[in-house]
Amino acid sequence: MSGYQAYQSSYNGFTGDTGYGNGGAGGFTSEASSSQTRSQNTNSVTPCTIKQINDSQAPVADGPFQFNGMELNLITFVGIVREVDASGASSLQLKVEDGTGDISFRKWIEEGEEQDVFPEDHVYVTGTIREFNSKKQLQNTTVRKIEDYNEIIYHYLSAIKIYTDSRSSGAPNSSSSNNNENSDSLFVSNTGNAATSNLEKIYQYIQQQSPIMTEGVPINLICQTLDMGQYEVETHCNSLTEEGRIYSAMDDNAFLAV
């Protein structure tokens, strides 16, 4: 999992962390320390899913958007480009989908810059969430084509960790009722029959993620997302493989839906 740690460290470059520990600067007053913490929170990068962006709300006018009690200031997400409108002279209008939802936003093009994003490209996007005319918008966006598909897995692992940490820390809405369970969920939940078997839940999840995770949906990610034990997930995946509904991808621990 060393690759995951390396990827995690890449976020630290955006946090604005000065390297001072608690009280490490000695001369800072508690007010200055509090101000520094707020500044770090504002500049921190939060990996998330598009569903989180679409479901986020701003409790205070012109304030930061929040999801499950955590602020979404500078956010990142990964997904597949579904539509590109290149009719603008200085910008592209992109629609990106990640299996949990889709979002449209503008990517500005510098003078002399050639179009480098096309439909079906996997992309890594950063930006800030703002509201204009009662509609969410992404601003200050940067879009980078993904060449190493391990980034997709690392991104979701990071998003899952931050999401679960926010729920366990006692953040608002961390314990939701069944009626609110879907709105506070990191991924799109399986709606409909509550008695859906775990085998079907696993199949539906693999089916949802297959267009994004083209090298296979890892077993450990299925375990974390669906809160199931590894033995149970492996057993159901073997059954689904025998039924011809899924198949092994790059290795025996990752699967794609047929």
C-alpha cells in the first residue's frame, strides 16, 4: 500500500501546512493559531465523489459548502468525460461522470493552448464549489488527463478515509436515519428492495464502478464500501464469476461486470 501513502502525500502540498506543530511557533497567540487552522481548512484539498458535490449544501449564504458536516472548499474528483462542447472561443464545456453522478463545468483555455480533453478520457479535476443563480458551479477548475489508472483507486481510498473519519468524529448528520441514509452516503446506494442480497449488492456495485475502474474493482474497496468481510465478498465474487456476471480483471482480486 506504499503507493497509496505516496498518493496521499500529494495532497499535503495543497494544505498550506507551515510545518509548525501545535505550539511549535511559540510566539503565536491562540487567536493566531485558530486563524491558521481556519486558513489550512480553507486551503485543504478534499477528495470526494460527484454525488457528494451534488448533495452538498451551504448552511450560510456565501459560506463554504458542506457534506456530512465536512467543508468542501478545494475539492478533487475523478471521472470519465462524457461530453465536450468546444464551441466556445476560450473555454470547453465538459460533462464528467464517475458512477455516482455527473457534473458539468467550464474549463478555460489559454491563448494558443490546444484542446487536450476528449470524450471517454479519464480525468482528475480540482476546483471550488460556488453558487450562482441558485445553481451549483465549479470554479477555478483544473483538468488533467489520467495516465496511471492507479490514481483512480487511490483517489477513492482517500475519499473513503476522509468520509469515514468525518462520520466517526461526531460531525453533524453523522448518524442518519434510514430515510436520510442515501443523501449522506459517499456512493450511490442500492435503492428499492431493502432485502436485496449481499451478492446482488456486490454485483450492482461492481456494475456501477466498472466504467470508471477499467482495470477492475478491487475486493478491498468492495469490502470497505459495502461494509462486508473479505471472505464473504470473495465467496460472492466467485459465485458471480461462475454465473458469468463478472470476470477477473488485471488480477484475481479485482473484477469487472459483464
